[in-house]
Amino acid sequence: MVFLYASLLACPLFLLWKWLDGHRDRHCYILDYECHKPTDDRKLDTEFCGDVIKRNKNLGLVEYKFLLKAMVSSGIGEETYAPRMVFEGREETPTLRDGLLEMDDFFHDTIGKLLARSGVKPDEIDLLVVNVSMLAAVPSLTSRIVNHYKMRDDVRTFNLTGMGCSASLISVGIVSNTFRAQKDKVALVVTSESLSPNWYAGNDRSMILANCLFRSGGCAILLTNKRSLRHRCIFKLKTLVRTHHGGKDESYGCCIQKEDEQGRLGFHLAKNLPKAATRAFVDNLREISPKILPVRELVRFVAVYSMRKLKGLAAGSGAKRGKPPVINFKTGVEHFCIHTGGKAVIDGIGASLELSEHDLEPARMTLHRWGNTSASSLWYVLGYMEAKRRLKRGDRVLMISFGAGFKCNSCVWEVMRESGSGSGCGATVWDDCIQSYPPNSLANPFMAKYGWINNEDPATFVLPE
């Protein structure tokens, strides 16, 4: 009889243990990641950037001044990189081969280093996700990687295009969803952008700005839910939220690839882009806040908001409205990994979340050193945090990214190992320069050479030969 009771008690306990045990294998961990550092012969200094602008014979006086002003106020330094065809003077006549060579440089360097350091062999990869928004090749870029590294015949591949600067978190989402259904898997996410075939050679001001902001870069990330590898992992995914406003016409058209009136292909950035980004950002925060913030902060925010609302109603419609309350995200996360879409993007998020300069430093320094490398920008920012030894075990990192569509995607990672502990570290790309960051001054190097453009008299200004 005792044996029977013991069996009846043990059965549900065993089933509960099995369920909990299996649930542990559904988490998504980062095993390691590697950011791409192009060769030094692809660096864009001040002098060369000015020469590239002069090469565009379609620019008039207004467009030339507009580009110089954009360079001066961009927050981008002289250490960023461009595709090889720009240095060969062929940016106005790019070929498919240029785009593929740019991707091959990135693939072979970054993926090779990542696999070698992690000890993961190509035939151990179960899932491959590649996101490069503005290059669609046949065979696909995933097939190009599978062929080069001779991966298994049953490797599952996803090739994402047109997803914009927020695509790396979409890729992570695909991996995370797969891990929920399958145990003991290893995934490789490859995120970059192909600038070579997408250089705009016209004079539409809404399209030439992209030439100033985007730079070459990329990142390869190894993720896993293998129990045997958990002790080596550096981050654990806590939550991921995607917000897509493609159903709104204004949001859909604010970032779009199109042809200008002369048929030249380019990337259009509309004036309503900040408004569309704000709407998506607010909606995204509204969804992720309850997932990551303590109850006390949510209660505080609701109480303050309600009190101000009641005061406003009591004062009448003509009363001056005060500053709306802000959720204190620092009660739920310790670090902020912000997409380096531009100086205005970083400033805007900082103001919205009331972040300090210490919080914004990783994004600002990444923009200065690497520029906007599209969907891979987040990982350079994360690498900066690691290189500065900011991340401690148990810390949480909030990633925020924006992309065409219009989309705002965010996620939170929990730090599993402190920065610098162990062999795996995505901060290696910062090794040669981290001691000089942050610099004593972030004075834009373009200001010294082109700052005069802000005070130039339009009546006397002459377009350079």
C-alpha cells in the first residue's frame, strides 16, 4: 500500500520535473558573436568624402551644400568604411559582382573568426538566418554561405531581404521561435547590408542623404539552446517584441527604395520619418514595458499619469499641459543598446527615456567609429559595452532598433557571464581603439574642413570643380 501511494505521488512529480526540464531547453542563448572590421584601405577620411561628393556631377549648388551640412552634423568620424567600388571611383555604375564581393569579404572574415573562436564546426549548425535588406541574389546569400562552409544537407536556412535596420532582431526572433519547438540546436545569424549596388547618383535631397549615413559593417552571431553549451553562453534572451506599422500609409512610405524622376534607384527618407518612428517606438514600449519592468514602477507610472489627467480635466481645456510622465526603464534594465540610425535618433531616444550621457555613450561612440551599419549596428554597440567591461552577470540589456516598413523591434538580454570572462567576446572589433573612447572631444572632423558651409553667403558661394 505504501508503495502504491508513493507511486501515485511520484508520477505527477516526475511529469512536472520532465516538463520543467524540457522547458529549460527552449531558451535562446548567445554563445558568441563577431562584428566585421573591414580593411584599413576602405576607410573614409574627410578629404576623400569631399572628393566623392564632388564626383557626382548631377549635384547642384543646393544639393552640394545640403550634403556638406549633413556630413558636418552627422556625428560620424573618419574611421568608418565604404565598399571597394567607391575607392575605385565606380559608385555610379555598380554591378552585381560588387555587391557579392562586398558580402564575401564580410562572410569569409567574420563567420570564419567566429567559428574558429567558438570551436563550433560548420556541420554542427542546424539553422542559418541571413538578413541583408538591399541585395537579393540567386542562389541566395544563405546558399552562398552553405556552399562556402560545406554545411549539412539538412541545415534549415532563411534569407531575409527588405527588412531594414531592425532585421537582426527579426532574425533572432526566427531562431527563438524555432528553439521553442526543437531541442539541442545551434543557429547562426548573419546580419549586414550591401551598399555597393545601392549608391544613389542623383540629386533628390530625400535620397542622397543615405549616402552620408550608411557605412560598411556586419555581424555574425551564434545562438543555441543546447544544454551542454549553456555554461559557455554570454547572453540569454528574456523577451522580444516586434511592432509593425506597415498598415499605415504614412509609416509604410517614410523609408522606401524607389527611383527618382530620372529613373535612378535610391533610398528615400521622407520628412515624416521622425513622426512615424515615434509612433512605432511608443507602441513598442507600451507592449514590452509590462514584460520587463517591476510592478511598483508600472503602478507608479499609472498613478502619476492618472493624477495629471484628473488635474488637467479640473483645470479645463484651456489650461497649459505639463510634461507627460516618463516610465523609468532603469528599474527594469541596466544598459541601453540603441540603434545608431543617426545623431537625431540617439538624441530622440535619450530624451524620450530620460537617459544619461553614460547610457547613450555606447551608441554615440559606435556612430562615431563605425557609422550606421544598418541592422548590425546594435552588435557594435553591445561590443562597446563589453570592451568597456560594463556588463556584469545578471545585468539586463535593452536593444532598440528601427527599420523600413515602418518597424520598431526591441528585446532584452540577460548577461550570463561578465565582460572579458572566458574566450568568447564580441568586443574584439574594438580592441585597437577602445582606449581612445570616449575621446576628450567629439568635435566632428568634417567641421574643420567644411564647417564654413553653415555661414557661407549663398550669393557668393561657388560650386567646386
